[in-house]
Amino acid sequence: MPGLNAYFARINWSGAAAVNIETLRALHLQHNCTIPFENLDVLLPREMQLDEQSLEEKLITARRGGYCFEQNGVFERVLQQLGFNVRGLLGRVVLANPPSLPPRTHRLLLVELEGEPWIADVGFGGQTLTAPIRLQADIPQTTPHGEYRLLQEGDDWILQFLHHEHWQSMYRFDLVVQHQSDYVMGNFWSAHWPQSHFRHHLLMCRHLPEGGKLTLTNFHFTHYEQGRAVAQIHLPDVASLYALLQERFGLGVDDPKHGFTVSELAAVMAAFDTHPDAGK
């Protein structure tokens, strides 16, 4: 899981696959530009299974997206099959500047290439890395979608992105070995904790190869180019939303198990206001 040919077809990639930084960069970006970040299953609600078969069925065969436990779960397995030295890590999300440290609810990847450690992460939504970065402190690093840097505090690393000339922390992590049970626990918390933001908003993002991205918060759609909003749409109804998910995010909706109907989406979105200010 997943079959490499099926994965390459899913992300529309036909390049040569070698264990080097060029391949890692190419796959990282293409994954972000093809498989959307989304939390719809939390809202439906459906349990998100993290075993290899379930991840392949949902993200590859059914052409759905997912969030970090699913996205980086698939990406880690693909890299392993190609021969990369890769393992998962867990981080604490601090993007909203919480008053105390939250639990470990973000899955990311550590990749060793020719003795050098890199961080890869295809699952942090709108601000996710779209290229691997070196595990080095205090060095701004450029990706196709912005500047990032890592800080180090003892055994902890902190990932930051440059936002309007200000460095904003995203999450902090250490290099402790994680196990499947750790991901299962973090996934369950993210999907079921009453205050989890995944339970209260429809969230979606797909990056674009030239540096732009598409985001969705409930009924509010935004197209960004180079960090600037160039188009915003307040969707008037669920039918428009259902069409946009397929046309702009490439989301599969027809799979017998992982697809969903307009009526099912309407039941989810009934909790969210369709007023033009919704999702801001």
C-alpha cells in the first residue's frame, strides 16, 4: 500500500523515481497539488482508519483527500516503498498561540538522505510545506509556497512560516520514535475532541504548482496567488459547494464507500451559515 503505479497515477506524475532530494521534492509538491487537504469525514461523521488498505482505498482509489494522519501516512509508505529512510513524528500545533502546550496531534515525517535529515509534511492544510526542508535551526528555507524556518529549544524543534514579514509558529516536535498506536490516539483526539476545529468547520486546501493555492472554509472559497487573494466566492448553496469540491479541488464523490451525495453534504453543512460572511 499504496501500489506505486496507482499512487503515481493519482498525483499525475510520470517522472523517474530515485532515492534523492530531487525525487523527494517533486513528489512532495505534486502530492500537495493533487490530493487535497480536507476534513469532511470528521463532519459526516465517519471514522478515519489509518491502516494501509484504508488509506489507499480513500486517498488513492476513491480520490478523496484527508488530513495529516492520512496524508503523511500515505506519503510515508510511498517513500518507504521507493527506498527512502523515513519515519513518522508527532507535533503539537501552536498556530493559534495556545496558553499551554496542546497534545501531539500532527503527523509529519523525518527523512534521512545521504546522512542529512530533512522534514517533509504534506498534511498541514493551507500552510503546509510544499517541499522538504533541512532539519537545521535558524536558517530561512524557500519552498514553492513561501519561506519557512526551524528553531530549536532543547530537544524540541519549532516550525515557523513567514507571514507578512512576521515569523509565525506552526507546530513544535521532537525526534522521539512514534508508533502506530500514537497516530491512532492523535487521530481519535483530533476527530472526536468537542473543541477540535476539525469538528466545527469544513476545511479544504489544494496547492497549485506555480505558487498559488485554493482554500475553502465552510462556504467561503479563496484563490491565492503568491500569498494574495485574487478571487473570493461566497457559495450560495450546497449544490454549488458540491460542484466546486469536484471542479476546483478534484475531489472524488462517487466511490460507494468513500463518496458522498449532495444530501449527505447538505446534512453536514446545515450547521454552517450560508451568509456571505460565513467562513471568514
